[in-house]
Amino acid sequence: MQSGRRDFLKLGGGTLAMLALPQPLVAATGTNQPIIDVHLHAYPASMRFEKPIVNPITGAKSPIQTGADHLTACLAEMKRLNVVRGVVSGGDGDRLQAAVDWHDRDAGRILVGAGIRGSADTPLPPLEELRKLHAQGKLQVLGELTSQYAGLPLSDPLYDPYLSLAEELDIPVALHTGTMPEGTTFDPCCRTARARFGNPEYVEEALNKHPKLRLNLMHCGWPYLEDTMAMLMLYPNVYADTGAIDWLLPRPAFNDYLKALVDAGFGKRIMFGTDQMYWPDAIGLAIDRIKSAPFLTEDQRRDIFYNNAVRFYKLG
């Protein structure tokens, strides 16, 4: 039986685990400084995880069985590690409600992101529903926007009404960039997904059609380093987050990529994110990668962990 993308993630992601397990891991046990995580995922409270949740890096098995368990465990990790704000979007099922549930549990900590794709598997949310949630204070971000999984660039006319809404409401868009899990294009959810649409160069037309847009390149555009730099250089309204690559990549590979961005002068445009997906313990693993990066100064660490997100999301 062919494993789908979601099963691949829940089972632990064999290829990523093979790549990353040999690297030393030092789990973060806390921090005195506040952290903002701009890349988190939620699941419907009633959703049951049919297979054991195994962290693909540590091999640790989780007792989590439902979306409700996942929410409780993630919030506990955020509190333990002083993650004072988090941007969360739904990762499956009723994506909007899953994120709103997090906000309802801890409104002072959670910013709600609207998961947007535009495929048969994941249709676009109604614009009026997004307006209503925003008016209620329960929508602060459009994203994760996963146009790549729909086999489309951000500049496709399908997304224009949503980018226009983001400009009108002055809320940022968080876009999935970079690559996808192994076998994604063979999953029934994502038969039209293509690697090329993860290249940040595909955002340029959308940025020029929507000049007031604030755009977060999730995953820092990995592995498209030069194209990520080109977008950051030309468009001051573009930032990037470290989600997933800061704990799933082997440590040397992540350090090399992050160092290249910082050395190129973009240290004030990089935000911390985990993309923890099914694994609450990934939050601590990701924090450790930033804390232990030997090339970062304390000021640069503080920018990545906190200051840059405050500026980008206008948190005040």
C-alpha cells in the first residue's frame, strides 16, 4: 500500500530521519528570553492520529492520540520554553477552526493563520468568513498558503482576491516555499504539486501586483538560497522563517544555510519558526538549533527569536 504524505509525516519521515539522526542533538530546556514562533500547526480537536506519532529526528514516541491532545501538549511546550506568541494555522481537516481553537484556549499567546491552498483536496476558504474572523479578532495572518501543493505559483489569479484582502486588512501572508516531503506528488492530495513552485522567485509577480503585501517566505526558501536572497534584497516587505529546516535538516546543513543569509546582511529579516507539525517536542529542538548556532551574536539571536517578528507582525 502506498503511503500518503500525511502518513509519511506521522510515521516519522524516513529520509529526513536518515539524514538528520547522526547529528548531535541537545534539547533546549528553557530560556529567559521571550520567543515568538511564527510557524505552528494545529489539527481539529476530534481528529484521531491512527498511527503512533514518532519524532523523525529523536525517534521518541508520543502519547498524543487526538488533535485535542496535540493542542494541550504544544501549549505546554510553548509555556515551558517561554514562547510568548505563536502563529498557528490548521494542518488538516477544518483548518480554520483548528487554528481558532488554539486562539480560544490562549488568546494572548496565539495569532490565527488561515490555511489556504486552492485544490480539490483543500478548497479556498470563503473571503467573507475570513473578514468575519478578522473583525472578531480571530484572524491575524493569511497562511500557511500552500500554492505549491496545488501546483500553482503565488501569482496565479486564483490567489489575487486573498492577497488583496491581506493588503486591505494589513495582515501578512505566510507562504510555503522550498521543497516538500518525499513522495508528495504521488499522494492523491497533491498530484499537481511541483518542486519548482517552491522557488521564491515565483513570488515576484505577486509582489508587484500587490505592493502593500507583507510576505513571509516559510522555510527560508530552502534549498533555493540565491533566489531567496534575491527576493530579500529587492523587496523590503519580504521576510523569511526558519520553520522545519531548523530541526529536520542536519545541523551542519542548517547552519551553513542560515549563516549564508546572515552573512549576506539579512539577519534583521529572518524570523524563528518551528513547523512542529505532529511533534510538540520539535519546538525545543528548533530553539536549540538557533541557541547553539556558533556564528550568531546574542543580538542576532534576539532578532531571530523575537525582534524581527515583532516588527513584521506589528505586534507593538
